[in-house]
Amino acid sequence: MKLFLILLTVYIPTGMIWADISVPIRAASGDKVFLTDCDAFPRNDKFLTFKLKGTKDAHLRLLPQKRTTKEPILQIAIAAWNNYRSLINKGSGLSNIVSEYNKWGLLDENQFKDFWISWENGHVQVGTGNLVNVNTFMEWQESCYFAVNDIEISGMHSSVVNWIFPNQATLIPLVIKSPFNEGFFTMNDNCPEFEVIKSKEAKSRSECGMHCESYNTCRGFLFSIHTNTCDLVSDNAVGSVIKTVYKMKS
């Protein structure tokens, strides 16, 4: 069984208490940590702020299931390639890079720097600072987005990176846009298998879409004109089987 060190630092300002969670990642030791295991995963928000101190290679995997790295996966690498190249990649490996940013010195081995990521409705963004949606340097709109239920952090090669996650951060709140506001869907033929929350009968795609909009957890549907079957799906990915899904436009 692999053990990893988590340091809990408590600050007590006037009338308030909160704790920062510190996780050192040493790639040479094979360190990998699920944020749900160290209570650093955001419970309700669709963003994460953190501090990094190290030489290179801070990696995050956005995962549809807790404590498992099954597909589908969205990977984020910050300051890879000797503190020069950052990227967003779809799937395991680095064969499907969808966003890239090249700049020397994003990480500093002598001081902590602030970063944030967000993933509301599949709009994956990465930025510097502790204000979400400010100083964005990478972004990607995932058409077949899935609910992110855990994040794995790791390193690569010989990197040593110290991570700090605040339990309570001073942030400008995101403006959350409901996926129902647009009121229409786009067909995507390269989606993972999503959780079916309800099966209905429908005579057309439009009728199936109306069924979807009547369920708060519906984020898309599968429709068969031959059987008039309408399967309403959430954004919880349950498998890597490729499906054609009418996904609610974010």
C-alpha cells in the first residue's frame, strides 16, 4: 500500500478558522493523489484553486468517477517539458492535445504561485492567480462533457512539486449559466456512454428534447426513430463505449 504525506496548516484570523491542505508530489516515487482522498475536491463548485511550488510537471486528471482513472479523462499539464509547455489533452496519454500554451518559468522552485482550473458545462479553463476566469492561458470546450467527480494530481519524470489547496478561498464567484437557457441540442457522434436517467417514448427528436428539458438532471438524449425510444442521460460518464448523443448546448 502506498502512503503519501498530507500536511494540514491551520490559520486563525479574526473570528474565523480554515485550513490549507498541503500535498507534496514526488514523481520519482510514483506519487499520485486523488483529491477526494485528502478532502481537497470542491464539493459543489465547478472550479479549483491551488498553489504550486516546484521545478516542472504539475499534472491533473479530471475524472468521471471517484478514485479511478477509467476513461473518459481530461488531462491538464502545467509547466511540463522542463517548465515550458502546458496543455489540455483528451484521454490517457498525450495523443489528443486540444489546447497548448508555451512559456518558460510558469513554476518556481523557490516560491508558491497561484493557479486555478474550471470545468463548468465542459468549458475547461486553466489560469494563473486566485481569481477564477481571470488570466486564462488555456481553454477547451468539450462538446460531450461529463460530470467531474474527482481529480488526480501527479508529476512526471523527476519532478518535485508541492501543492496547496485552500479549504476556504477568497474568490470572485463564477456566473453559472444553466444549460437549459439555450434550449437546443447538438448531435455528437463521439461521446462516451452516459448514465440513462429515464426512458421515454417520443415521435421526434424535438419531443425527446422537450422531455429532457423537463428533468433537472438531464444533459442530453439518445433517440431512435425506428423504435421511438428516447433515453434521457445525465452528464455522468459510466463507460468508454462510443455513442451518438444529442448533448444539451452549454
